[in-house]
Amino acid sequence: MKFNAILKYSAIAVALSSSLAWGKVSPQEAARLGDTLTPVGAEKAGNADGTIPAWDGGLASPPAGFDGVNYIDPFAGESPKFEITAANADQYKDQLSVGQLAMLKKYPDYKIKVFPTHRTAAYEQMIYDAAKKNATSAELVADGNGMNDYELSVPFPIPSGSERDKALEIMWNHITRWRDGSLKRNVVQMTPLANGEFTPVKFSEQLSYRTSLTDYNPSVDPNVIFYFKQEITSPARLAGNVLLVHETLDQVKEPRRAWIYNSGQRRVRRAPQVAYDGPGTASDGQRTTDNFDMFNGAPDRYNWKLLGKREVYIPYNSYHLNSKKVSYDEIIKPGHINQDLARYELHRVWVLEATLKPGARHIYAKRVFYVDEDTWQIGLVDHYDGRGDLWRVAEGHHIYFYDQKISWFTAEALYDLLSGRYLVLGLTNEEPKGYEFDVESSSDEFTPAALRRAGRR
């Protein structure tokens, strides 16, 4: 993978240093990385009964038969160890989220097929080196709403401080986790009706970290983490609408910059609503802006708390769900995706609770996140409404792109327990080209003027 420069935000340290900083650990503590901990901070050892194996370096090379495009399932020959249904859910409740238990109760055909656990995550050496450096240098500042002095990815491989501090550090690990320097992807989003009928919305997206740009200049946009552009290519009534985001590091100091090109009006407009609980693009009201990627954006509207670490059955190594042999019609079913295509494994997760601050506004009054220790990627989220009732349940179906050494999602599902509807985002099964990594990009591709040029009508 290419990466033109190291992602380091020491340039904004002075601007943010008026707030107390925390996060870094001692060199002696950092020495645990690669020893008792994996190079990015997970427990290297397995669990006591062997249902979670020790990390042995991950899936370090592609499986035999990989053609460089279609991600074959390295575990295709495995059968489920068991299935969790409403009938036996109580037996496994200690390894399930509140949301999973609610889904099992609401939908008689919803099931969790549990397979052997494989700790596939592995990264390039530069990510391991950066994580070790970050452990002794990266700090949260501005009351946890900004960071400084970190490189590439995993700013806090060893969370430290209070339970609040640790929770914020873990969430920043998710937000900044490694997803290549610059890439393009063509993905599909569906918002099925309660009867399962759906219309695919197709997106062409580009994500480029500031330091991956061919014309990278460290003095320009020092508070930007990455640039993101999303064009709707289908259906025809939405095609040509384009979203542009400059994701800022400290969104309280400098809110996320966003613009929308409306193909009907042929105009570019600033879009401050593309944040927090603003409606997600073409989502039919089924997700908020900060539901994208399971959570994104500023954490400032919530009080954060680390509830601890648990062993939980989360969607993992979801190669069957990602298969080109599976159609969208096979995936989309009434109430939830086809659970015969989903794979769950037992993994250790950090459990975070975010409670809305008094006087702050958001449609979710509380959220509980389950963050995989090996990837720092969110696997499950429970969302509560203002009355304290469980409202929406999110599942991030993990996939490891073994040729790129990148963990991401093959699908993000967000289930509405009240309406019986749901949203699924990120599918590529029927797309000729899903992900394209190592894409060269320059800053002029991510300007409002470029937004108008990208519009097709």
C-alpha cells in the first residue's frame, strides 16, 4: 500500500493544548505490545476454555484460489457449532447483547449461527510500528473531542486513565482505524419495507486520508483527518446527488465541513446537517448521519463510560454474506437480513456506554457499543430512545480483506424494533467492482468545485 506521509497531528497540539491532555502510557507499558498484547493492543492469549484461540499473527496471506478480486471464504468448509434461537437464547445470554436478545424475541426466524472463532486480523508492519509509537505519544485533548501526536492508526492501543477516558480512547481507535490511505468503493444500501420489498440505492464513494494525497502539504488543513466523497448512481430519481465531507479531528473546535450537490437544482450547498442525528443519505429515515460506519463524528454530545470487556458473539469473517454467488434478493428478507448467510464468532469486546448529556440534542438518548479488541471496530450497537426503551439494533458484519491487510464491514445492518423496518449498507455482491485500494488522489478532487463537476445532471 502506498502512503505518502505519516499522519501526525502535532501541528494542532498547541491550538488544543489549553485543555488537559491524557492518553499516553509509559515505555514500559508500551513494551507489552507484541509481547502479551498483539501489536495493536488486544490480548494475545486465548480464553480459559479455548473457545477464543490465541492470536498467532492473523490471516497473514490470502488463501489458495484467491483471484485478487473476489474474496473467497477461507473457512468455507466449516459448519456451525450451534445455533442460538429464541428457544435457547437464555442459555447464551451472557455472550449476547441486549439488542441481540431483543431481535431473537421479536423475530421467530432470527437466529445466530455460531462458528469457530478465527482471529484473522493482521496489519502491515508500519501500522504496528505506529501503534507502538502512539502508545507513548498520542493524547486526547479538548475534553476528549480532539487528539494530537498520533500516526496512521490506533492512537490508543493501551487505553488508560478513568473509565470515561478509556471509553473515549477506544471510540477514537474505531474512528481512526486503518482503512488504507486512499480507496474507492461501489456499495449498495437498502431500506426494505416491513414486507421485505426494497429498492437498491447505489453509491460510488471515495475516501482519502489527507496525508495520502499526491499533493500533500502538512501546512494545509492540519485539522482534517480524511476527505470523503459519495455520489448516488442509482436509482434514477436520486442519481447525480453528491456529498463531500472534510472530516475534522476536533469537530467542536471546527465542525465537520460538508457540502451537497443537488442534481435537480444543479447547485452546491453547505450541509451542516450532515452530522450527529441529521438524516443519513437516502436512508428513508432509517439511520442518522452518525450511524454510518456504526459511529462517526464528534463524541461531544454524550457522557462516555467503559463498562468493561466481555466475550460476545459478534458478526465476524462474513465471507459467505459477501459472496458474489449470493444475490441481493437472497440477502434481503422481511424484518432482517437472511441469517442463514450470517456468521457469528465468539470474540472479546470492549463495552462502551454513551449517555446523552443534559441539554444536548440527539434522537438516541443512550448507546451501548461492543468494540472488537483485535480490530478496534464496532461489532454491535444498542440504541435507546428518550424514554429509555431499546429502539434500534446495529450489527457490523466484519470482513478481513486479506490481500490488503484491512478489516472493515461487508454490511452494516440497523434494525428498527418499533417499525419492523431496517437498513443495510455496504453490500457489493452484485457490483462488478466493489473495492479499489491504493487509489491516487489529489486535493482538487475534494473541493466544492469538484463536487459540481462530479454531478451528472
